[in-house]
Amino acid sequence: MLKEIVSKINMRRVLRYALYLFLMLVFQTMVLTQIRPAGVCPFVLPAAVVAVGMFEGGTWGAVFGLFMGIFTDMAFVESTVAFTLLFPLLAFATGFVSRFFINRRFFAFMVAAAAGLLITGFVQALRVMAADGWTGVLLRTTLLQTLWSLPPAALAYLPPARWIE
């Protein structure tokens, strides 16, 4: 039974997405954390999850999102399990929507990535809201993070678009 499951999995594709996950994490933690326009750091990892969900579908996107969420939670001290829960949901929802409602072109990806980035920003703000309550600074930070994350999010589109068979 295990041999049948492994034979159905395209190992070359799995290795490509493992490399993609690694490169996106390195790009996020080593490069984007050093860029802070208006004191807000861009966050590109939700766009990577959206890209894989869009091109691989909901199931495989959710698997990628789970692994990306686990590694993201390990990379950032301030989060515990938020990204592990959020990223598979984002990828699955994007995979579902791209299968039935939107195409897989660049513009549709950017709209889906913007939605994913905005949702991620609000989830990040929940922890602060629980302690301090809702303030205008949280909304400003969420919107700025989404805005600053859109240009590097365009880079997240390229590898999955080229790897689709």
C-alpha cells in the first residue's frame, strides 16, 4: 500500500517544492526582515502558500501550507501555531477558488495573494488585540504590511507557474 502511494507522488515535484519552501523562508528571514519601510516588515510567505494552492489544488496546497506554516512558526519567535493553522487554510481555499471560480493567471494570483496577505495581517493582529484591544495602529500596520508585501509577492508566482505540468 505504501509503495502505491509513493509511486503516485512525483518525487521531482516534491523536491522542487521543498527547495521553493527553503528559498522562500531564507528570502523572508534573511532579506525581507532587514527592509522595514515605515517600520513595517514585508511578509511574502502567505503569497507563496497561495501560489502553491493555486497551481497544485487544495489538497497538495494544504500539505505545502502545513509544512510552510510549521517552518514559519519555528522561524519566528512571536508565533506559536498561528501560521501552522492559517497557511493550510489559505492554500486550500485558494486551490478551491482557482479550480472553480478564477483562472491561474498573474492578475488573479495577485488578487488572491493580496487577500491572503490581508487575512494573515489580521490574524497576526489578533494576538495584540487580545492583550491591548483594537487600535488604529493595528489597522495601519496590517494595511502597510499587505502593501509592502505585494511587490515581493510577485516573485512567489514564478516558480510554481513554471513547474506546473
